[in-house]
Amino acid sequence: MKISHSNFKQTYYRYFKRLCIISYRCLNDMDKAQDVVQQVFLDLYENLDSKEINENIYPYLRKAVFYKSLDLIKKERTQKQYFELLRSRCQPVEMQNFYDLAELENKVYEIVSCLPQQCQIIFIKSRNEGKSNKEIASELNISVRTVESHIFKALKKLKTGLREYLAQIIFTFF
């Protein structure tokens, strides 16, 4: 069955739940399983014109979900090993000797205070007050997508502004 733009939606609704169950069996986390299936469908949709699937689409999707789930497990295992390595090498007392946390806090405050007012408000509500994007959107009477956009913008500014500090932390431990 050649999948096309016209029958993509039908294929999505037909197989989504079954594919989530396959991924869930690997990951034991339904949110992650749904993300994996979404990603498989997104990859398929982005490559509809170049993919040539001549047999039944379900075996193809099942295999793609299975391998994407395994890739996620490998990625998480690698991240866990990396963080364990960092934790084993990082002693909080030593870190404070090498790195002035107050300076970092001031730098974060400085960067956030330079953001546009709406972006500042959204970022502070998200990070300091622990509110969800949906709660912030409802409170400020804006869309969730707008909230996400402002948080992305703030994190991008922080990432850029704190780049020099990240290098200092990394070189301290390695």
C-alpha cells in the first residue's frame, strides 16, 4: 500500500494506539511511547514523497516504532551513565571552591532582566513558580504555543549568555 498525503491521516488513526502499545512494552512509559509513535509518524510524513512502501504499512510502522524505542532506551542509558560519571567526579564542596555560585545567579538574573517584559513574566512563572505552560497561557490569556515560544526564547538567551560558565564547570571536572 503506497501511503500518500490523502490516506496518511487514516493510517495514523488506524495504527496509533497499537503502535503505542508496542512502544510501551519496551519503555514502560506511556508518555514516552506516544512521543516515539508521534516521531515515527512525523518522519514518515516528512518523507512521504521519497518513501516507497509496497507492502502493508503496519509491519513497516511496527518495526520503526520498535527500533525508535530501542534508540530512546540507549540514549537514556548513555545519559544516565554520563550523569553518574559527573556525579561521581563532582564534589559539592570542591565545586564551590572553583566556582562562585552567586556570580552565576547574578548572571542568570541579568540575562532574564534583559528579556522583553512578557518573556520575563512567562519565564519566571514557568521556572520560579513552577507553573505549567497551560496554566501560564490561561492566566495571561494567550495561547500555549506563545508561552512555549517565549520560554524557548528565554532559554536560548540563557544558553548563549551562560556559555562561558558552562566551559568553566566542565573543565573543572575533567
